[in-house]
Amino acid sequence: MKNIIKKILLFLVAVVVIYGVGRLGVVTYDSYVFVDRQPYMVMQTQNSITLKWQSPQKEKGEVHYGFFSDGMNNKIVEETAVDMHSLTISNLSECTKYFYSVHSPSMSIDNQNRSFSTLCKTADKQRLWLIGDSGQEGEDQTKVYEQMLKYINNDFNSLNMWVLLGDNAYRSGTQKQYNKALFTPYRELVKRFVPWAVIGNHDARRWAFYDIWDFPTKGESGGLPSSSEGFYSIDNGNLHLVMLDSETQDRNSEGYMLTWLKKDLKANKKPWVIVVLHSPPYTDGGHSSDNDYDSGGRLKEIRENLVPIFDEFGVDLVISGHSHDYERSKLLVGHTGKSKTFDAQKHIVQDTKECYVKPLEKTKNSGTIYQVCGSSSKLDRAKLQHPALPFSFETMGSLILDVTPTTLHSKFLTIDGKIADEFIIKKDNSACPVKNEEVPLMYKEGIK
């Protein structure tokens, strides 16, 4: 009997080992399998940009660029033959548009309408397109994208930045899935904009995410050096955009990422601060922030450890994905508990629907608006009953942000082309119009 039990146990151990080795092999293959890939851009700064692509054969590629589409008189050529290409164009002018073309002998590259712009020190206005959980290829993804194009009248010159909120390629963030879910459907965007992305939990199932992108670790794009591709900042025009890895980095209040975050926010001089991370502190959609075990406890940790930092430095907007729906708060402060602990009198800084006023200088406890936009290609059945998120919709869509030196205007653009939710934050010393249903609480403690 003992021998039979022993054999059974040895058999089960062998099965587990074989499965584990096989699974590791699949993960490794999916993460590093070579795929052809058209050129795309990373590492945008005020004076440089990096172009990457993957060719069928090892070869020396070259990039032509210049101020005019018919006058790309500058050229850089790779020194060695490779199939995974990366060329950095340096010594560029700040806040300037360039046209470029990429040439690699073994592949046919679509060089029509390729351009890029360097980051700006200042700007009169900026427009950002943000998509969350956008990595499910198909008709819905295409419709959400087409509504954005319709909104901007197919004028890419009216768009300045493109931000991805995580889960950028379903189901597991493999190299092949990224080609199908990102580089192919958004190919016209990829030609013109850096896809600034944070990692989602599905992206984190493989190792491809940090292989595909190169992110600034030395403060090249703005903010303080982080020494990590997992978190960094981008200074562009009026905006200080903070990108955090909520999935694989340490989320402890004294951990390295949050220690850096506090230093970075303290040093910031830009008028607007937006923090992007995949998992939200508040949600009652496909995920529940009231469940301590949802998403491995990440939602709870973010709410308890990051929200106090957002309050401390007066972060204006925190945008997440993860739940496949749309949810939005009013201007909040100090809410680190579950939904049952939410107290409107205590936690709402300004109890209005569409317009909020904040001081131009960063001010402690001046309030933060929280948005969840995880429905750019998928949709969950959602309860949407979190008291801190009164503006919530079980609807697919994306975000359009328009930013000036003193205003931030956010719109949730649905898959049907409707604006289901919008608000403006003002820092121009003018008051919001008071409507009957609104009771501004502009002079709570910490607001002047």
C-alpha cells in the first residue's frame, strides 16, 4: 500500500514538474519569439526620439528625417547588421515637428505620413487620447478608435499625445498579440505618436512589455530620474504626466516606487499633474475595490498607500483601467477606506458635476478626480454603485483630454460617438457657474 501511495505521489510530482517546465517554455517563447514589426517610436524627449522595428533578416537600417515631407535631408545609419533595430535621432529642436522614413532592405515599410514631434517646454493647448484595456482586437476596438478619429476630424495635427492605460494586448501580452492588438489596428497612430503605456495585469503575464518599449530612467523626458522603466515622468507643455507600474512594482508606502513618486511630485513645477496606473483605488465594475483580495490586493494597497500621496501633493487627475467600464469621481480627498466609509461631507472637496476650481500652485488636500476608463475594447457587467464614483457607465469608449496652462477638460467619448461624461478643472482664478443641483465647497480646509 505504501509503495502504491509513493508511486502516486512521485507521478503527481512529475506531472507538476513537467507542466511547470512546459509552462515556462511557453511563457518564454511568447515573450521573446521574434516577429516582424513595422517601425514605432519610444523615448520621446525635448531633443531626441528613438525608432524601433524588427526585420526578417539581419541588416543595416537607416532613417531619413527633416522638417518637410519632401525634404528629409538628414540620415542616420546603423553601424551593425541586426534584425531588432533601434536608432536614436539626437540634436533635435524642442517642440518641433519632423517627418521621417525608415528603410530596411528585407522588409516593405509603409513610409506614408510618418512624422513625430519633440516634447515642449510650454504649450498654449494640448490634446491627449487615452485608451484603457484596449488590447482586444476586433470590431469594438475599431469603433472606439474610429470615434476618436471622427472627433478630431481625422486631423492628427490636433492630437499631441497618446496614452495607454494597460492590458494593451490580450490575452497575455505576447509578442504576436501586440502585433495584432496594437501595432496593426493603430498603425496610423503608431506612425505619428509614441504609445506611452503602463503595464496591465494581462501584459504582466509575459515579459514582452518591457522588451517592446524603452522608457526613460534618467529623467530624459522630464521629472526626476527613477532608475527604473517601471515608473517615470513626462514633462510636456503644461503637463507633468506620471506613469506607474501598479502590477509588478512594490506598492508599499516606503518602497522605492512610492519614495520616488513623493520626491518627483515635490520637485514638479508644471501646472497640471496626471498620474496613470492600471489598477484603480476605487471601482465597482468588473473589479471591486471593496474586495481586499481582488487583483491580489493591489486595489487595496493603491488606495491605502498612494491616495495619501496624491492628497499630499494635490495631484489633479488619476486615470486607471482594469475594470471594463467607465467610472468617475468628484474632487476627492482623504478617502482610503472601503465604500461604506465614504462620507461626502468629509471626502468631497467640491460637490459639483462638471466644473471644479483649484489653485494654480500645488496645494495639499486640494482634491483629486479619479477616472476609470477600461472599456476601449472590452466591456464588463458592472454594478457601478461606488458612492465615490457617481458618474459611471457600462459603456465602451475612450478619453479626450484638452489641457491649457489654466484649464483641464476631460471628455468620455463613447463607442457611439456621444460625450457621456465631461468636466473641467479651472486654475484661472475664475469661478464655476453655479447650477441649482450643485453646491460648491470651494473653501474647505486646504483650498484657497
